[in-house]
Amino acid sequence: MRTTLTLNDYLDGFKNKNRTILARAITLVESQNPEHHKLAQQLLQKLLPQTGKSRRIGISGTPGVGKSTFIEAFGKMLTDQKKTVAVLAVDPTSQVSGGSILGDKTRMNELAIDPQAFIRPSPSGETLGGVARRTRESLLLCEAFGFDYVLVETVGVGQSETTVAQMVDVFMMLLQPGAGDDLQGIKRGILELVDMVVVTKDDGDHKAIIQKAKHDYEKALQILRHEGRIPPVLSCSSITKAGLPEVKKTLDDFFSSESENIKKKRNEQGLDWMWQLVREGLYDLFQGSLSPEMITNSERSVLDQKQTAPQAALYLLEQFQKHSKKQP
């Protein structure tokens, strides 16, 4: 295969269901190279009519809850039912070295070699919300490729983890027995966004603990979501596979009963995405317009308490406006 691919190469690859081309297309949209970005947007524009047919499911949960184990078990159940599954697994990036583990394929041994499945680990980079900056584009590529399900596994639960809810149809929260500890570690805003809760590790002698956890989560959700739909709380075991069919049925019912709401939600997500890209673009433009020295001096003046933060911000914005007016 050629080192450099043209737009037609990518389109032919998608038409022929070439997984290697899909992987390279995702690499293309993740690239910071301006030329790659241009080609990626052309590709997405061409593929846009083929998107929108997958079921988009976001999966989040506290560290150690077993997200990867659940996704492998759930994904294998779907592929056994002749469904195709794409997994976009976002790995945490070190804020010190900038490196990321990218180990999801090693944690999903069976699904990684399943011909009906495709797993793509991506570094989260500096993006808030536990999702890579280009995850939305990757999701569209997987839809255009024809996958029945696209699962987005996020880094973990945090204040800005709600980003995942802005790109999927169903936001599923995985929680484990020990409701008190879990609930205290979860931001209220996240629980207000979830569409369903699944308590994991429902096996062995944990029945009483599981039932108490489910009861506690149900009560918490009734308080937080006293108006409108109350998210169902289920339980399952990724080891024994107990409860997984019920999770699948609940999802089927959701997609069936909420089809109009999902359509509306996707339209709103598209507009949110547009404005997010505008904000990111303006920030990049701002950073590129001012000298690093000017920005550093303003930061230092705030740290040394020579200026207030609003004063420094106003100064930088005024300099940005002056620079913009000089441009042809």
C-alpha cells in the first residue's frame, strides 16, 4: 500500500470495507498536520451521507469498575448476534511525558481478533472530558464504514466527562458495588446526563451487595432526575455474562421508544460540535497571533500581582484585535 493515500484511495477503501484504510483514515483525522486536516475534512464531507445509521453508545465509569472487560463481553455478545462493533477507546495521556498506554487491545483479547469488531485506542491528549479531540470525526468514519454499534469508552469520571454525552445517543454509566463510595466520587452533573446505569461484577456471593447498590443508585437518580425519564439501573457480570442480555434489551427498547428524541439530540449535538470547533479555532488563532513573549509577560504580571487577571486578559484581547485588523 502506498505511503501517501489520495481521497479516492480512502473512498475506495471504505467501499471495499478495508479495515486498514479505516485505521489510516482515523490517523488522518487525528493528525495535527494542516494538509492532513484538509484532506480529512474532504473525506468526511464525501462520507457524510453514509453516516447516521449506527447506534452510538458512550460508556463511562469510575476507575476499576471494569469498562474494558464489560465492553469485551458486551461486544462479543453483539458480534455473536451477527452485529458489527467499533470501539473507540480513549487512553489517558500523561501530562508529564505526553505519552499514552494505548493498551485497550491487550485488555480486549477476544474482541481484538473478532472479524466483526474493530478497536481503535486513541490518546486523550489535553482534551477535557476524557475523549480525544477528534473522537467525533472517528465516530463518523466508523459509521460510514457501516458498523452497527459504535462504543466510545472514556478515560474515567471527571467534572468534564460530560463531553461524551454530546456525541452519543446513549450515555451508559458503569458503577460497582459499594454505592456510598461511588456516589461521592461522581459529579452530580454526570448523573444528570446518564441514560442508564449498569452495576458491574454481579457474580459470586455479591447478590446482597449488588441489590443494595442498585437500590441506592435508583434512589439517587430519582432525586436527581425527579422530572422526566428516570434512567434504569441494571446489573451484570462480564465474567458469567449474566445480565448482558437485559442490558441489550434495555438498549433496544431505548432506541425504539426514543427514536425521535435521538434524532433531535443528534441535530443539537451537531450545532454544539460546530461551536466547539469555532471556539477551538479562535483559541488556536489567538495563540498563533501573539508572540510567546507577550503571553508569558502577561502571565507573569498576573502571578506577580502587577495586574488582575481581567486586566491581563483585556490587554491580550486588544493586542489580538490589533493584529487581526492588520491582516489583509
